[in-house]
Amino acid sequence: MRTLVFEPISGAAGDMVLAGLLGLGADRDKVCQVIESAVDVFVEVKTDNKKGIQAVDVQVRVPHETHSRHY
């Protein structure tokens, strides 16, 4: 049995948490589908390799029409 211990002592941004989970092997299509079905956003996932270090980059984008704030 595998155990994942997550202790964001100094905090963690949502995109960082998602990238970490996807990097550990979570199903990209399922994760994106769940997020996009819950709220009106588009999730973009990229894998990058720089100098032999592989990383996952997650960007959550909000459509321009719905991204307006009124104070």
C-alpha cells in the first residue's frame, strides 16, 4: 500500500498541487474533465524537460466573457 503525505507548511497554490498529483501519475484526462465540469474554466497541462529535469505545468484559464469583476 502506498501512502502520500501532503504537508503544505508554507502553503501551496492549486496549480502546484495539481501538477504534483499529475506528476505522480494521476490520470490527466479525468482530472481535467472533473475540474472543467465543476466550473467554467479550461485546464491546460504540459510536460517540460529542462536539463534532464522533468516537470508538469498546469494552467487553469478562465474564459474572457466570464472573467469580469465589479466592485
